[in-house]
Amino acid sequence: MGDERGASPVDPTKAAYVYMQVADHVAAQITAGVLAVGARLPGERDLAEEYGVAIGTIRRAVQELRDRGLLITLPAKGTFVAATPTRAEGSDAS
């Protein structure tokens, strides 16, 4: 889910919270079709390692995405893409 060079898309020096950077990156992948509706996300430990952040940060990012209606977590099954986000009002609709 990080970029192809292995670098994390998270920059702890940015003003945005790290969990929001992770959530926004995953949401962008859903929007771009990289993560399709119904796709299973890797486990929290795998995501934490991939993004170079703590598991608590991943948990908070996943909760944010659940709050946005983009992910659903099924106990003992995993976390899945629930929906494709629509473009925000005022964004370029190309």
C-alpha cells in the first residue's frame, strides 16, 4: 500500500496527524481502484510495518475509515473495503 520504492507515504513532520495521513492514503487507493470494494486489507501489524507507524496509529486510521463508511471490520474475518468514496464537493470532477 506504500509506494513502489518502499518509501512510506507518511511524513511525521507534516501538520496533519499521522493517522489521518494513513487514512487519506488508503482512501486515495480506494478512490483510484487500487483497493476494490470487497478487498481485504492486510492485518494491523502488516500495515503498521508497511507504513512505519505504531499499531495504535493504524487502529485509529482504520477507525477513521470506518467512520467515513469506507471500511467494514468483521470479527475473526478481517477488514474489508465497504465503499468507494465520492469526490468531495468542489473538487475537479474529471
